[in-house]
Amino acid sequence: MPGNVLSVSRLAKRFGDKVAVDNVSFDIRHNEIVGLLGPNGAGKTTTINMILGVLEPSAGTVRIADLDVASQRARALAYTNFTASYAPLPGNLTVEQNLRFFGLIYDVRNLSTTVTSLIKQFDLQPFRHVKVGVLSSGEQARVSLAKAMLNRPRLLLLDEPTASLDPNVASDIRNMICSFAKQEAVGVLWTSHNMYEVEKVCDRVLFLSHGKILLRGDPKSLPREHGEQTLEDLFITLAREPLSQLAESSYAP
Amino acid sequence: MRLNHTAAILLRQYYLMRGSVARLLPLFAWVAVDILLWGFITRYLNAVSAASFNFVPILLGAVLLWDFFTRVMQGVTTSFLEDVWSRSFLNLFATPLTITEYVGGLVLTSIATSLIGLVVMLVMATSIFGLSYFNFGLVLIPFLLVLFLFGIALGIAGAALVLRLGPASEWFIWPIPAMISPFVGVFYPLSTLPQWMHYIAFLLPPSYVFEGMRAIILGQSFSSSQLLWGVGLAVLYIVLAGWFFIRVYRYAVRTGLLARYSAESAS
């Protein structure tokens, strides 16, 4: 499958005087997992919200599967799905009801079969008729992932999908995502504060700070290229540098 | 516009109601209580007054129509508030669902829920208190249509207000029917009102319904052009409410309000 599944070009978002995202450009290819890293308030969630069409950019364009999100929002979002720890599914619906509800919105064919298959794939059979709100964090994360895969998206946006999960559950979730991404040749944008996780799953990373992309590259070689031992060391160094120094430092792209 | 997207919004409300007595009961319990209360009041008034007319169609008919109107409005706002309470906006609007389909789903839900209330009211008012639809004739249909359209318009406008001002502003929209009821003459002729209230009544579609209802029951002349004016006003309010909702939605997308509805606790 040639071409980019996501093309973000000169994306910017200003809230009054505050610049949340500043002239950000990047692409994601099919079958590629890209990590979007950065400290709290760096602009990661703002960027994801603009890609999802729930936040209007101040400038720039977002294209999903070659469709402009601003002018062809519904068609572009039909190829997309997402999960975020801060956007839980309606807790007052059961697992099956949630999947059926979102399946209708995503125009999923053979909905009953798809729902049953996802419930099995994500080991949710015991919770099929249980309200999502009473499930544990790990179980809710699995339901959210099942929902995110309902429409077999070409682009999957994962905003801290393993946040607040224990290492065992987080590992399971990571494996599920990676297996799905490989099988379906999906492009994935993955934000995380867990550098071990990022190094393990991401083909490429983008370091965002103060709304700008400061670094991009292979998470395995990037730390050495910038004189750091690990990705976590690199993250801490970048996060602690004030904006004025970042502009003059060797990290500036 | 895809019908299955709109149907999804209705399906969600069905799922919520199916499993919840707290949601099912208000669909008919309060209107049933209203019909009982006002039914007995009308019986009492018929017994003690020397009025030359029957209070049942005048008062009980007015209660029935007014409750139908409030149920229609609340059908839209309550469905919308379910999404506010469950913080579903991000999950909902980051999908191919369009705003027209979403609002269409709220309207569809309101049609379903208000019809349940209407049927309960009609059955009770007829079987217990002898309210006859023949008192109104076929004009009952346009009466209901005007109230339905205006209820939908107020429901959409109320939802837009909550979207714009935040979840706590739901308390602004519950009293809206009570606030407009003195102006539209639910229980008394508009001639009772002072002139300044007349001007407001003139702009409110239910005024034409309740004036028309009383005129028909009392055997007075009722101009169909007045009713047409009421229909026209109600359609105008629907258009304005839809425009207002879309404006607020776009504002919410531009300023980040929509994303913050879900992500307000996110880092």
C-alpha cells in the first residue's frame, strides 16, 4: 500500500497569545508506528485533537488517506479511529452495546459478526453484557481498543493507551496493538510517557516540546546520536531545557 | 446524511432506557400524575362552578398539550445531556458522525419518548376523565405539530446553550417551559395579559395553539391563518435553533471547548 496514511503539514494552534502547536509537519506511512513524545503541555493531545477534527487548526492541513480533514471530515474519519485514556467509552452502556453503537456510526459491515469477533479477540467474553463503567482500567482499555479496531482503520491514534495500567496488562495491550498494526498494515500515532514502551514498539519518534518538533528519528539510535544513554535520558534533557535554549541548541531541527 | 448514524444515536438512548427504571419512569410517570391532578381539579371545578362550559377539555386539554410540548423539548435536551454526563463528546465527534446526523438522532429520540408520554396522557384523560378528542377535531394535529416543532427548537437551542456554557448550565434549560408558560396562555386567554406580555406572546407559537384550542371548545371563531402563523413561527425557530447549534459547535471546535469537555482532566 503506497503513500502516507497521514500527512500533517505546517500545523499550528494558538489559544489567544499562547501557541500550543507551532508549525508541525510529519507523515505516517502504512504499517508504521510513530511515537509522539514530549512533556506535559508539549502539544501532543492538541495535535491529536486536530487530526481527529475535534479542534480546528489555526493554520496548516491534516490529510488522512489523502482526504483533507477540514473539507472532507466525515470521509477522512471513516478511515481513522482512536483511543485515549482521558476519553472513556460511555460507562453506562455494556461492552456489546458500546461496540454496536460505534459500529453503526463507523458503518461497519456484518456488525454482529465483527462485534463477536472483537469481543473474542480482546478476551472480553465474560464482560460482554457488563457496563463498561464498572470494569477495571485494564478491561476498559481493552474495550476501547476493540472499539478503535471496529472499522479496521488505516490510521490509529493512541493517546497514552497504557497509562495507569499495570505492567502485565500494559504488555498485553501493547502486543494486541502491534499484532493488529502488522496484520492490517495500519499507520499508528502513539503517545506515551513510557520510554521503554516507545523504544519497543515505535519505528520512529517525534519529540515535541513547546508545540514544536525538536527531534525525529529511530528511538533506538536517537539517544546515542545526541550523547545520551537512553531514550528516557534524552526525554528528560529535552523536557528540562527552556524554550530559549532549545532554539539555540543542537536539538533544533 | 446517513440514516444508520442517526439510528445509532436513537439506539444508544434505547439501550440506556431499556436498562434503567430511572430513565423509563419519567417518560410517563410525571405526565400521568399531571393528568390525574388536573383531571380531579377539573371535576371539582365542574361541580362547584356555575360556568356554562366544561372544564375538562379547557383545562385538562391544555395540560395535555403543554405536557406534550415539555416532553418534546426534554426529549432532545435529556438525550443530549446523556452525552454530557457520560463525557462522550470526544468519542462521538471524532467519528464520521456529522452534526446534522447527531441532532437528527436527538430529534428522533424525542419523537419516540414524547409519543410514549402523549399516548399515556390521551389514554388516561379519555378513560378516566372523559376527555374527547372530538372536542378538538382534526385541528388537534396542527396543534400538536406546532407544539412539537417549537419543543424541538427549544430543545436544540437548550442543548447548544449547554454546549457553549458547560455542563453546569443544564439548570438554565430545565425551567424554560415554566418561564414561557405565563406568556402563552396555557390556562387563560391572552386577553387576560397586560399589553407588554401580549408582544411576547405574539412571538411564541404555543400562544396560537392555546388560543385556538379555547376558541374551538367554546364554539368561537378561530382563524386558520392564526394557526398558520404559529406553524410558520415554529418552523422559523427550528431553523434558528439549528443555526445556533451549528454556530456553537463550530465555536467549540475552534476554541477547543469540545475537546475539553472530555479532556478537561487530561495533562
